[in-house]
Amino acid sequence: MNDTADSSRHWLALGFAALLAVPLFLTVAAFYDLATVSPDAIVAGTPLVITPTLTAQPSATPDPAQAYLDGLAAYQAGDYAAAEHGFRAALALAPGQPDWHNSLGLALAQLGRPAEAIAQYQAALAIDPALAEAQYNLAAAYHTLPDFPAAEAAYRAALQAAPDFALAYLGLGNLYQDQQRSAEALAAYQRAVELAPELATAHLNLGVAYANLGEWNRAATALERAVALEPGSASAHYNLGVVYAYQARAEAARQAFQTVLALAPGTDWETDARRQLAQLQP
């Protein structure tokens, strides 16, 4: 996830970030904020992309697979309105494709139409209840509303369909963090790390969960791993600086916040890092 582009630091439909309130036991130094980061967006149509058969001459007959691929290309290019058009065209020509409904839901979510997105994920699941990606995206959509019980049910359904789905554990951990269920969040993040040890975001959020429980050494270890996996992550460096500050490691914290300034100029990360630097003891 590119943190320099995420200057708004608010929940988004899929590739979202969340600021967490620091628990009460941390209020002595309340100027330190911890931030978790969500799972990356699942690419539209994964894993059921249909590849059209290439022919020497273009056919005059509308090709639903080509319409879908046009929508997929538009989605990946960030043109979500064109993606919606392509996915709807594909479904009009070939109804009943669950992954295409899932893809349309993603485009609608990016267009800020969560109710319509939810309807498309539900349409996908009505056709294929075991489509874990649609369950995950449905959970993320409910999470943004927020409808925490529905989100938890959908995350758990995704995990029932795909027990090794690391991103679903990551999303579930974020959901628990939002409800101040720190021990459950920690367990979810630990499982995400077990399943995807190279996923920097899982280590980042695991570090935040440890910090929220006051386990500073474990928090530092997890966040140092996140930084090693994704050196360009402003959020990982920022959270590591927060933990170092709580450990009274002022110079290490200063270096972490200085790294944030270099990585994310002109963003809220920079603003917060400067605020933290001003609070550090010389």
C-alpha cells in the first residue's frame, strides 16, 4: 500500500485506513496516536477472470468476456465509471457470473455507492455462496457503513469458504480494533501473519495490537518487521516511532518520524510526524 497517496486517512470502500483511539491506559501520553492499515483491495474478478478465445478477425457478435476484460482494464486504471459500464455490459450478455457481480460491486464501492455494491456482492453469493472474495468484499462494505455485526458475519463466512484467507483475518482484526476488542484483534492479526508472513500490513497491525495491550517489545518487533518488508510505508515508520517513544527510545523515535517526513511530504502523515517530533524530549 502506498502510504504517501493516502493523505486523507479515513475509511475507504476497500483499500481503507483507520485511525484508532488509544486505550485509556495510554492517556498519560495521549499525543501519541496509533494507526492500523487495512488489507489491500482485492483485484476485480480475482480469481475467476474469463479469458476470451482470440480469433483472426473481430466478431460482430458482442463478446461478454471481452466486455468484462474491458471493465477490468478500466478498473485497474482507476476509471471506475467505465469499469461499471464494462461489467454491466458483460452481465447483460452473460448473466449468472458470480465473479462479474463481485467485480461490479468493487467498481460501485469505489464510486461511493455502498448499497449498490452490497447488492452486487449478495448477487454473487446467491450464485456461489463459497466465493470467498465476494464474502470478504461484502464484509469490507458492511465495515465501512458501519454495520459491525454484519461485517463480522461476512468475514467469518469468507473464512469458512477459505480457511487460509489471510486478508479476511486482517479485516476481522481491524473490525475488532474498531470495537476495542484488542485481545481478539491480536489473535486475528497473529493468524494473518502465520498465513502470510511476507504481508507487511499484517505485521504493522499486529504491532499496533500489541501496543494497544501495552506489550511494547513485541509491538516494536512486529513493526520493525513491517518496516523491513515495506521500507516505503509511512504508516509503519510512524507507528514504530510511536512505540519507540513509549519505550523512551527518543533517538530511535526521532529517526522513525524523520523517515515519515521524507516518505510522505504534504500528507497528514507528515503533519502528525512533526507533531510527534515536537513532543519528544531533546
